[in-house]
Amino acid sequence: MESRPAPVSLAEAFRFWLKLGFISFGGPTGQIAIMHQELVERRRWISENRFLHALNYCMVLPGPEAQQLATYIGWLMHRTWGGIIAGGLFILPSVFILIALSWIYVAWGNVPLIAGIFYGIKPAVTAIVVAAAHRIGSRALRHSALWAIAAAAFVAIFAFDLPFPAIVVAAGVAGYLGGRYAPQVFSAGGGHGGARAGYGPAVIDDGTPVPPHAVFSWRKFWAYGAAGVASWALVLGALVLASGWHGTPAQMGWFFTKAALVTFGGAYAVLPYVFQGAVEHYGWLSAPQMIDGLALGETTPGPLIMVVAFVGFLGAGVAGALIATFFTFLPSFVFIFMGAPFIETTHGNLKFSAPLTGITAAVVGVILNLALFFAWHVLWPQGREGPFDWGSAAIGIAALVALFRFKAGVMPVIGACALAGLCYRLLFP
């Protein structure tokens, strides 16, 4: 029998979370895999069952599940400050990297070299969004009723331009009713597999008692909730005093607060809502710029929802990027600090609720709409009366083949398409 690892100091944990913030590529699946390899298999800071138990809770919450999982584990090991450090360092490197890349984009985006690179990246991003719709749909649409919800969501946003939160609420209601009258259809799938033995004892093992700070109490529950609401109100109030309620900073704070609360299903699920608000309603950036921002988000570490920093930067500079980041991620910290003590105390096996199953099905429809919208702007860049862009079409088809046929990763696909776009623009300026 291997010996149990020594207790982990906050300083040692700080170094790990900082490192993770710079290497967390690959979207939520890749980021969760990295944490599992490092924390469960190699360092043995937490057991497989406790890791999956925390992950299942994070999957139910709105927001980026990988960042929430880091916050959860950091909190479990080192109390509130451990959670703040783990969750904060998971996103801070990507914030500063994206601000730097956004500045380069704004300053040099029209230079032929940069323009050629983004010419190739745009169809690649469109293909990546199509692949995301397929990936989520193949897992979520297990019955014709769920296909119907996905189709209804697509029609609602494509034909009637209904707001994304309304679609989420309607899908949640449909899931709730389906769970009551057809539970076999709306029952949750596991999704993460069973526990795997053989890693040896962990610092936080299956039988490790719940630490005192992780024991649930209503006093701590309401205290964390009040602290979160107070932080939100204080910052939003300061923005209102500085620029007025209708000023861009205050509107960004309010908009990204709403976005944070409807991000069920990952970043691709909330992109249609961000697109509706940032591009169509507020006009902070254009549709092609949104595609470019998604490309930058795909190529930087951290959660993909960090694309909001790019949106904020184009709308209000560095301050806008920081505002978007703060209001997007604040709810994630509050959800963990309020709910994790209950989850740790009960140690039950959480399952996805029937409403979440309905929402996930609807997400497939809205992501498909987003892919079609991106494709329209990429293939007809000058609008309906303009010519069809055969170069972008060829690059997009190649990206789809690479993703579906050869199972290529996102980073190689974006890199290859960027090179192809640069060569095409140099040959056909």
C-alpha cells in the first residue's frame, strides 16, 4: 500500500493553480482531464470519487464547469481563500493574454499579414461551432422529444429572434413537465464514468471526514450569498455613479450578469445570447469581430467563455474587458461557496435534473443557429448581394473534415487554417 501524501500547504496549492492557469487549453473537457491527471492520478490531492462528486455538482450549475471545479477543490482544501485563489488563477492568465491579443487585433487587424491569418481562422471557427453542436447533440438528444425541443429552440431563435433567456426558461419548463410525465425520457445520463481505483490513498480520500469549514450551515449559506450580492451591487453601483445607468460600463455589468446566469451547457450555449446582446442590441462589435474574438478565445488558456473579455475590450477598452470578466465569473464563485458545503455534507450521487436535460436539448438548437449565422457572414462577407467566398468555403470544408474525419484538435485546426488563409490572401489579395 502506498502511503498517503502529506497535507498540501496553501503556498504549494497556489503554485499549482497558477501553473494550471497557463496550461489549461482544450476547452472544459481538456481542462477537466488535466485537473484529473494532476490532482487525482499524479499528486493524489483528492480521490476519484470526491473529484467526480464535485464535478457532477459543477455540471448542474450555470457557468464554466472547469473553473467552478477548480474553485470547489481549492475551497475544499483551503477554505474560502483557497477557492478564490484556485478559481481566480484559473482565469487571470487568460484575461491578461486576451487583453493583449485584443489590443493587437484592434491596432493591427487591418495589416495584410494579420488580416490574412484571420481570413483563415473565421471559417475554422464556424466549423468548430458546428462540431460543438454535433458533440453536444449526440450526447443530449437521446429521444425524439428532445429532438423536438432542439428543433423548437432553433426555430424560436432563427425565425422569431426570441431572446436566449426566454428559450432557456421554456426548455426548462418543458424538461420539468417531461420529468413528471415521461421520466424515462428526461432522466439524466451519468456522463463521466465510474470511479477508477489504483491511484493510491489521497489527501482528501473517499473516507476522509468532511472538514469543519465544509459542514453546511444556513448561517454560512446566507453569509456567502449576502457577500456575493453586496460585491455585485457595490461594483455595479460604482459603474452607475461613474457613467450613469445607460452608460456602456453599467450596461456591460448588467448584461454580463444576466449572461452568467444562463450559461447552462457551457460557453457555446451562451454565445448566442452574448451575440444577440453585444452585436445586435448594443453594437459593441460586429459579427465578423465576434467570430475573430471566438478564435482568440479558442487559442488562449482558460475557459472559452473568456471571449467576453474580447467583447468588453472592443466595447470599452481594458476597463470593459475587466468589467465583463468580473460580472461573468462572480456568480460562479458564489454558487460554489453557497452550495458546496451542502454537497459535501450529503455525499449523495447528484444527477442532472429533468429541466437541465430540456435546457441542454435546446442548447443544441441555438448553437446550430449560431453556426449558420457565422457561416453566412463568412461565406457572404459583403452581404446577400455580394459574391460567394469560395476561399473561405474551401478552408471551412477542410476544417470540418479535419474535425469529424480525423478527430483533429482545435488548436491544430485553427493553426492550419490560419496558415491557409494567409497563403490564400497573399496569392489572391
